[in-house]
Amino acid sequence: MNSLTRLTPIALSLASTALTIAAEERPNIIYIMCDDMGYGDLACYGQRYIATPNIDRMAREGMRFTQAYAGSPVSAPSRACFMTGQHTGHTHVRGNKEYWTGRNLYGDNPDYAIVGQEPYDVRHRILPEIFKENGYTTGMFGKWAGGYEGSPSTPDARGIDEFYGYICQFQAHLYYPNFLNAYSRVNGDTRVRREVLTGNIAHPMYGNGYERRTEYSADIIHRRALEWLDRQTPGQPFLGIFTYTLPHAELAQPDDSLLQHYRQVFTTEKTYAGSEGSRYNPTDCGHAQFAAMISRLDQQVGEILDKLRERGLAENTLVIFTSDNGPHEEGGADPDFFNRDGLLQGKKRSTYEGGIRIPFIAWWPGKVAAATVNPHQLAFYDILPTFCEVAGIDGIDDRYVNPELPGDGFDGISFAPTLLGKTGQRAHDFLYWEFHETDMMGLRMGDWKLVVKNGECRLYDLATDVHEDHNVAHLHPEIVEQMKAIIHREHVESDIFKVTLPK
């Protein structure tokens, strides 16, 4: 099947709402994607135990989506869908395939010499490459997870002007790591390098003594992002990709007033013994740690928006806030405690709603209508065409589909008309997920949701059963067959990430 044939049902149609934007008026874009925050972890989405005043204000001043979906129920493939504009039946990276080889010493702490995940296919153009080619300054701060160190797919090779954070998402399990990765084109770096955190390596990576490490990655990465924002100038558009690691495990952070506040809030606590192999240190206050991590992230989001206002950039900057997948149970986290309304079934690694439906807020003063709650169905692979339309980058199917890569193309539909209050918003015929690790697939078609586990199909009507309790496949065999046919058509076999197709 060639790329043009595959793209026909969901090809981008920019002409109806295309923005004609002079070069000096092109908007800036900041994409803030946190790590493992569930749909119900913010107060504006119903959370009762954690204070998130800045993100709540962002929702009041912008558009809060109620049916937005991650690309996958885990980190690396979800990020791949955002970067590539493809769903997990087409994109190359569909799971957390790791590369950990060799050993180096940081103080007395052994660490891997090469780390990272399966690289993005270099034959397919990704979001920062497209924006860089179209005159944008690009910066990324946080987690990369799109290739291992030394691979052909690291930030320096994929359109990023400045990077600071973790190349490897496994390294990001430590909030007080031995090193972070850095790259700056303007400073003359030729490739991503390691920046050793000397305040950390004098102390153990795990257990007794870990608490004496002083360099907290979430704060350092955020500070670098703010410094980068300070260097941006009006008239030169920028794309900032802030893939912050909070509130992902491990449950560790500075023992400051924020954490002390939540220690007083929770009278009973969840303890966690730790897992050295997974780089999750022990904790005696799992609930306080998790709540403080989300409030800490909320403070950082507030500082980003304040910085835009301070620099006079707010009215020309679209900001998106979201999470890479549903809530996790790793490292002592307790999503059942914090999401007691039980709105959604499933967690991280599941294609039930709880694993893939995520918070999603758009903020752009004067452009995105304030205090709007929107039910538009979107997924991460819609973000690439949306950002391109907002930035006036048109014709991406003609310019960026690689004719030498079989089946290459983009699966997303721009939701810029929804953001900007314009008519002509196109809806998806379906949304698609697959995840090899739990052998699950998912397909949403209107209000119908098909969940496939080990090849067995379950059908739910989300209009009446958002918790996905009642399998109605036997009542609607024709719907099941229609959705199964879509899955068989959309799935391109992967040699690395295998799933069982519907029987």
C-alpha cells in the first residue's frame, strides 16, 4: 500500500482554515508534556487532594479538552506519536525498547556508558525538523526517549537547537542522577554530551546516603528551560518542547516547605521499600511525595506562563499542557488513592480509557477562547499537523512524506479550527492504539470503543459506559467486524513490537 493510498481517509486539509501569517507574526509554541499524570490528577479535572492553582488558571483562561488521548499507554511510543504524527500501527517506535551497554564510573557509582531507547526512523521527518526547516528556533528540555546515545536519532541530529535533560527515559527514574545530557548549537556543540552532576556523584545512587545528593534534575531542567525562554526575542518564532519528568517515579524531591505541607495533609501514608534495579529509591511518605510532585510541576507551569507575560510574548504564544499516558503504580505511587471517583478504568500500559485518556489544556490569550470545555476527540498524532497549521506551515503531505519509505505519511488531523473557534473542523473516523508489552490494542470509532487483549475483542459504548464495564460485543457483531477490519487495515507489522491482531 503506498503512502497516498493510506493517507486518503485522514489526509490533512489545511486549505479550508489555512492561516496566512507574515513571517514576523508567526506564533511561538510551547508544548509542556509531563510524565505519567492521570486524567484525574489535576483539580480542574476533579482531583480533590492536590492543589494545582496555576494549571487550573490555565484551564480557566484557555480550553480544557475532555476527550484527548495519548499516542500510547507508555512513554517512548506516546512521544513518538507526537514527534512523528503517526499512530502506533504505523510509527516505528511502538514500545520502550531499551539500550543499556557498557559501564562508566561517576564517583563510586557505576552507570551505563550508552543509554537510550529505540531510535526514531531517520527517513521520516519529525516535528522539530519540520519547524527548524521553516525558520523556527527549537529547544527541548526534559526527556528525549527517541534514540540512544550515539544513534542517528538524538536531539542534535533531529532539528533541536538546544537540549537539556535525559536522552534515556530509564535514566530519568532517578531525580538525583549522575549526569544529564546537554546540547547547544549556538555554543558550538557538535553532538549531545554528558554533564556530570558533581553534587550527586559523591553519594550513593540508592538507599542510605542518596538523600545527601543535592542536584535535583526537575529543578535544573526547568531552570534551563526558563533561561532558554529568556533568550528568545520577539520576531523570531520558537518551538519549545518541555517534556518534564514530574510526577513519574521515583518519589523523591527536596524536603522543602511544599513536601512538608503534604506530610501534614496525609495522616496515613504509603511506604515503599524501593527497587534498586528499577532505580526507585525507598520512601516513607508516598502520598505526600506524589502530591508534592504534582504541585511542584504546577508551580513550574505557572513560572513558564509568568515568563511569557513578563517578556511580552504571551499574546503570540500557544501553550499546550498534557501528559504522556495514564497514571502509574511504579515506585510506590498509588493512583487508586488519588482518583477515588474511579471515572476511568485502566492505568499506564492499558488501552482502556485510564491508560490513554489524558489531561489536555490549550492556552493562547486572545486566540483560544477562555473557560472553554471541549469534547473534541484528538490524539497525540494530531499535534504535528495542528502546530504546522497554526505556524502557517502548509503542504506537509507534499513536502515531508518520503516517497522512498514505503507507507510513509501522517495520520493526524489538525484541530487548529477547534482551538481558534473556526468552522470546518474535521473529525477522525477512528483513533488507534497498540501496545506489545501487554498485548493490547484499542480503537475508538465515535462512541464505540474496541479493546483487544491477546486477540480477544471487547466492545464498549463510551456514551453510556465510560468506565468500560459492559462488554456489548455480542449485541453488535457488525460493529465489531467493522472495527476489526480497520485494525487489520491500519496495522503495519513490526519486527520489534509484536501484537496479536483480533481473531
